[in-house]
Amino acid sequence: MSFGLELRKVKRTGFLPAFLGGGILAAAVPVLNMAFRSEIYVGINAAPVNILLNANWQIMSMFNILLVVVGACIMYNTEYAEGAIQKMCTLPTKESTMFFGKIAVLIAVSILLLLIETISVFGCSVHWFEVSADLYMETLKSFGFFLLLMLPTVFCALLIASLSKNMWIGLGIGVMCVFAATMIPSQNFVLTLFPFALPFQTLENHTADVIRNYAAAGAVETVLIALLEIMILKVRRSFE
Amino acid sequence: MNIIETQNLTKSYGKFTAVSEINLHVPKGTVYGFLGPNGAGKSTAMKMFLGLTKPTGGAFVINGKQFPGDRVQILKEVGSFIEAPAFYGNLTGEENLDIIRRILGLPKSSVSEALEIVGLTQYRKRLAKKYSLGMKQRLGLAGALIGKPPILILDEPTNGLDPVGIHEIRALIRSLPQQFECTVFVSSHLLSEIELMADNIGILNHGRLLFEGTLDTLKSSAASMGYPTDNLEDTFFALIDADNRQRGGVR
Ligand SMILES: Nc1ncnc2c1ncn2[C@@H]1O[C@H](COP(=O)(O)OP(=O)(O)OP(=O)(O)O)[C@@H](O)[C@H]1O
Ligand SMILES: [Mg+2]
């Protein structure tokens, strides 16, 4: 119900084209990389998915995070630009319902993004490497891991976007967070827990223990940010 | 029976008090005119009714329900339009109303009904951000009227309308209690406008309620205090002026 409502609200804002276009662009990264420099990669003695993600995921995930930040800002800009959010607040729903409706839309388009990218990585594996039996399973696991680690980014980006009536402030803060995330060394577990840095992690570079820690951290951060937003919505009312 | 009632309702922003201990009584099935000059606190009081801003003192009851506990229940029964029209610029007039309709759980036909009432049917497929000022105002009104809620809170609904539009909307507001059995709480700067619509009047100045009652009571009490009564606008100005002078520089 609120998912459909929030999806309607982004009509004609370029929201869906941005995610579709961005997804295709990100998916083109491994394809182009292999098309021009496959000789560097095919000789490496590792699983194809592993090789491909090591070579391309930093750039691909950077696309994803930026798209999520921009998408979150577009969503709240439609609310603030002409004051629609004030009308919404006088209707019998909760502001948090709106927030979680938008979360659902952002997660749906993130799944779309990851799906396009996963298909691309899978296609590259099939085309340039020898396919092993566990390729399907590996790809699927990777997709699930990426999706989980994307959640804190989605929640955090939308929380930032919901704070400021001026879209440019939200966008500025979001982009700054993304750049801060790219500067974090990916070996430092604690630092990589920064919500915007989590999506850079790949399954293949970690032991089972570390993976479990990342998954748990992703889930905990998501819940914490959601609680924070609910608190902010409650408190903000008394200052208006 | 009073459908809206306030008890010493107060809103302060820091040291400044925008609404000061007002006691309003809005009888069911009537049009109540809420009158006051710029900055009197009309919009602030209305925002409190809708939960857009928290009272800092006092309380109010709407249709037997209280904020914040019955917030959702109250908002189901209240159609509102506060200050500037609020809408999604990237959606058409029709799509904007459809969003509101879905949240209120109304039948599909309510959208075209609301468009018809405010005279926007012809422009329903146009993007709301491309509407003229008066059309935006009408869209805001449609958003308040949709589904014919039992209580309407309208903040300066004739702002920005052309003379024909003003006349139409006033006539509409006047007719609402008989047509749909609803109660209308409407604000304005003009006593002459309120006179044409309202059964009861509340006059606000600097956050304080100067007068509450019918037009006739206002006239007779103004006469007894020696204010001019042949022109209502003069009565209003005299009342406000006297109050301002009485406060002196204190504000
Ligand atoms: N968020 C706020 N912070 C501080 N002061 C505020 C705030 N909102 C309103 N005020 C002040 O409260 C007073 C009442 O404002 P309000 O908008 O209720 O007036 P009004 O009667 O609706 O006036 P108008 O006829 O111009 O619409 C004004 O002096 C205004 O500056
Ligand atoms: Mg006002």
C-alpha cells in the first residue's frame, strides 16, 4: 500500500530511469574490462566470480551507493519542494509509514541494480572463464551478501535526505559520506562498518567468521538507523 | 454541541507567545470565522489542531477526541488547507488528489467530484507545478474537500483567487453545512468576507482572543463600547487598534 503510494510520488522525477541507466552503466564495467583486458584476468588461479569482483566491484559499488544517495534525495525533494509533506502530515497516516514506504521503494530499486550487475558478472564468468558447477551458488550468495550490506546505506541515505528541506544539503552530505567511505582502508574491520563503506565488501575476500560479522553488523546498523529515524520524527514535531 | 473546543490553548516560540490561552467554541454544523491581522496566530492555532505543531500549554477537543492520543482518528474526520497550497509539483492535479484519496481510503469517484467542486476538471491532467496561483489554491481546497469530511479547517481559502473564484468559494463554504452537514473553521483577514460566510466569529490579535460570538453580538457590543458599527471593517479596525493601544509598547 505505502510502497505503491511512494512509487507513484516519484513519477516524472527521473528516479526509475536513473536507477535503470546507472545499473546498466555499472553492469558494463566488468564487460568492458574483460573485453579490453581479458588476458590479465583469465590466467589468474581463482574462482571467476572472485576475479571479476576483485577487478570491478569497487567501481560498481561506488555507482550503487551514489545512486542510492541521489535516489533518496529525489524522493524527499518531491515532498519538500512544494510542501506536499505538510499535507501528508495532516492526513491519517504516520510520517514513519512514509519513511518505510520510501525505504521499500529504495530497496526494490537496489535489488534491480544488483540484479542487473549480478547478471553481468555471471555472463562474464560464463563467457570468459571455464564454468564450474558451483558458479550459480556462488553468484547467488554474492548477490545476497551485497543486498544485505546495501541496507545500512539505503537507510542512512534516506535518513539524511529526510532531515533537510533543501535537497542540496542532503545531497552534499550524502556525497561527502560516499567519498569518505572510499578513503576507508578495506582491511580495517571497524572502519568499514561505516554505513556507506559496507557495500564495498565482497564475499570472496573474507573468511566465514568475518562474513558473519559483516552480516550481523549490516543487520544491526539497519535496525539502529531505523530507530534513530523514528526518534527524529518524534522529536522534530515539538520544534516546529 | 461544540465540535471544536479549546481550553487555554497556548503556543510559545521561546519567549514569544504566538497563541495565548485562547478558549474557542465552534458549534457543530456551523461556519466559524477566525479573524485577525497578519501574525495574529490564526495559522498557528490551526496547525495545532492538525498536529503540525505541538501546543506549549492548554488542550483542545475535536469531535470528542483529544490530541495526541486520537491523532489519526481526528485527522480522518478533518479536511484541511493551511497557509500555502501543498502538493507534489511533479504530479498532475488529478494524481495529487489520487494520493490523498488512497491514504483516506475513499472511492475512485471522489477525485473527480473534488475536481468538479473547485472547477479544476478541465486542468486535471496538467502538472501541479505548472498551475497558476489560483489553480494551486483550488487544488489545495480540493485536497481539503475530498471525501466530504465532517470538519473542515481552511486557512485563508480565498487567497490568490480572482473575484469570480472568491465568490464561488465563499458560496461553497456557506453552503457546506447544509449540503454535507459539516462544520467549517475558516480564517480570514477581512471581516467583510467572514460576514458573508460565518455564523460565529472569533477575533484574534497578538495571539489573544478579543471577541467570540455571533455577528449581531459583535455589533451590539461594539456599539456599547462606542466603536463605529455602520461599516464592519471599521469596527474590526477599531477593536484591533484599541487592543494594540491598551498593550502599549509591551506587545
Ligand atoms: N516556527 C516559528 N518560530 C517562531 N515564530 C513563529 C513560528 N511560526 C510562527 N511564528 C510567529 O507566530 C506568530 C503568528 O503566526 P501565524 O502564522 O499564526 O499568523 P497568522 O495569524 O496566520 O498571520 P497571517 O494572517 O499573516 O497568515 C507570528 O508572529 C509568527 O512570526
Ligand atoms: Mg496565516
